Amino acid sequence: MSKVNLGVNVGGLQMPNPVTTASGTFGSGLEMTEYVDLSRLGAITVKGTTLEPRPGNLQPRCAETPAGMLNSIGLENPGVEVFVKETLPKVAEYGSPIVVNIAGKDIEDYGKVAAILEKEDAVHALEVNVSCPNVKNGGMALGTNPDLVKETAEVVKANTTKPVIMKLSPNVTDIVEVANAAKAGGADGLTLINCLLGMAVDIRTKKPILGNVVGGLSGPAIKPVALRMVYQVHKAVDLPIIGLGGITCWQDAVEFLLAGATAVSIGTANFIDPTVTMKVIDGIEQYLIDNGYNDVHDIIGLAAK
């Protein structure tokens, strides 16, 4: 039994602790059971799911960069129907709240996926990916246009009673404007940030390394940008935030909580240390104990006051 309260609520998503997994870095969770006790996670956020199966982008899809990585997966997945039938029941056995990241080639697709997942009691919330920089047919355009972000939120909300958490793109001039648009569309919470756009060039072949040319930059390199955006949005928009971007240890996670995040999501660090989520949960708890706090809410947003 924990000595402190770690439970948080993100727009209706009740989490036993504030640590989840970044979509696309943890599979469905089933791939990580050798390393992680899935039942200890605050929530399992599964890989992006679309209406129809997606083959993903051209190879190569990943490239290492200083203090990070580039990825251009392109939302490869078997489609929502296969996910619901084959994967969801297995993940649900572990008892942790399940957040399904959804995407679409157009706004109507988001609504259709939401409607299918609405029927599944094992799904606790939807994370709406309007920011994936790898998808040519919508993701980038939706995430950078406040009006389209608002419209997407409205369409998803119209098709589900589950909490809707909008995952925002950092590739914008004013993140607060986009966050306000998500709120205006009815979003219950926000996830920020998704990847920054980047690329790499092979000096031997004189060509871009990624098959898609550009990809998403993640990892420690983007942490200062992510922290800044979480701080800005927390100060300006009255919605709970799941903060992510370069979190590799419990100290990073505490920084995000202090900056205003209600919960945190671990992404690229899972590739480096598959047990990192467990260490972050333990570290947050010990930090609270060491600093005389009884509840994780006592530190949320302290740096923004």
C-alpha cells in the first residue's frame, strides 16, 4: 500500500498513478510483459489505431540522432476491427486503464473509429492523434490548423461518451491557440507534445536516410520544448494535461508535473530501458515522501504559480 496518493484523473480517465506509455513506443503493451508489470501502469496507451489497416511508410523508418531518434512509421496497424477482436481482450486482462490512440485519413474517419471503440467497455479513453508528422493524408494538416483541431474534437465527442484527450502537435506557432481550439471542440484533456519534425541525411549516399524523408524527432532532445509547452498550456487552458517528450527518468517526470502536467507519458525511453515506467512510478512516489507530500496533486503546477 502506497504511503502517498498517486491517483490522478485526466478528464474522466481515472489513473491509479500518473504514468502511462506514449503511443507507438510500447506496442499494445503485450510486447513488454517480459519487462513491465502492466497492472502497475497508471494507464496503457496503445499504438495508433485507424479505421482500415495501414501498411506504414517506406523503409528505413528510424534513424538515431544526437539525444534522440527520428521515426517515420506511418501508423502501421491492422485496423480497429482487428484490434478490438484480437488485441484488446488480451490487454484488458491486466486490469490497467486502456487508452486507445486513434487517427484517420480525414475527420470522418476519427468519428467512425470512435464509434466502434465506444462499444468496448475495456477502452477507458480515446487519445486523438491530430499531430502525427508522418501521415500525408491529414495528420499534419489537422494538427496545425486550430479550426480543424476543434472540428476533429467535436466529431470524436459526438461519437463517444469516453474521455477524449487530444494529442497536439508542437509544429505550430502558438500551442495555446491550438489547445484552446481543442477545448472549444469539447476535449476532456490534452496530451503534449507529439514529435517535432526533423530529418537526417546520409553523407555517403547523399540522400535522406528516412524513406519518408521527414519524420518525428523524439527523445531527450525535445524535452525542453515539451516542458515549455506544457507550462504555457497549463497556465492558459483549463484542461488536464498528459505531458511527454524526452522523459527518461523519474526526475524528468517530476519536472513535467511541476510544470503543470497531471500525468506523464514515457516514449522513446522504453527503447533504451524497457523497465523505465516502473522506475518512474517508484521515483515519483519516493520524491513525494522525501519532500513531505501526501498527494501527487500537491506538486502539480507548482512551477507555474
